Amino acid sequence: MMSDFSVSLNEDVAGLLKKRGDDMQDEAKGALRAYFEVLELAGRYMRGRFSVSEAALLCDIFRSADMDINRLKDWPDILSWDVEDTEKYEKLAEKANLNAELLEEKLSAMTPFEALWLHDRIRMFWRQTGNDEKVTEVLTQLFKCGE
């Protein structure tokens, strides 16, 4: 157990935790546990949704994406629109021999929680890949490709 771990919270998050109870530490632990459970559940529904090539393309497109959590309900459409815009100007899907329209449809059909999972997976990918030898393995594992 990591009892020495501490996190600074912005006023908005601290206010939300305070509304839930007097013991902000317990509330924060519960909220984080719930967040990771939501990601795990969404991941179960996402098994096999993307090919390794599609996952790689999404990681490339959204490498530095800063998604506004206040617009979570719109994330599936925002992701789809961003792929459409990227394809319009950079033709990344075409270069990867992928169908951009199909990928856009997959993104817009996601629930907000699946989009949250996807965003988390992309962030995890960039933290875990250090060399090109591991890329396919990491993509397959993180995005549950082919399962």
C-alpha cells in the first residue's frame, strides 16, 4: 500500500469531494477506485473494436490531445470530427491503408465512457512505448486488439 502518496487537487475537485463527506481522503480513494472500475468495464466492451493499425493511427492523431472532461458526453463526436479533420489535411488513414470513414463511425458510436477509456489508452500508450519493437505488443495489450 502506498500510504505516502499525496496529490494536490484544484478547487473544483476538492469542492466536489468535500460535498461528498468530511473525510476527503476516503472520498478521493473511493472516487479513484470508481474511475478505474469504469475504465475496466468500458475496456471489456471495447475488446476487438480497433485493429492494431487503427489503434496506432488513433495514438498518432491524439498524441497530445487535451480533452475537456466537462465535455465528456461529446467526446465520441469530438474524436470522430478530429479524425475527419486530420484525414482531410494529412491523409494519415489513407497512408496507413485504413478506412477513415469506418474509423470515424466507430468513434462516434462509442459511449462517453468508452471514449474516456480510449483517451486513457492513448495516454498509457505514450507512457509505455520506448522503442519500436514493443509498439505492436503494447497496442494489442492496451487496446485489446483481436480479442
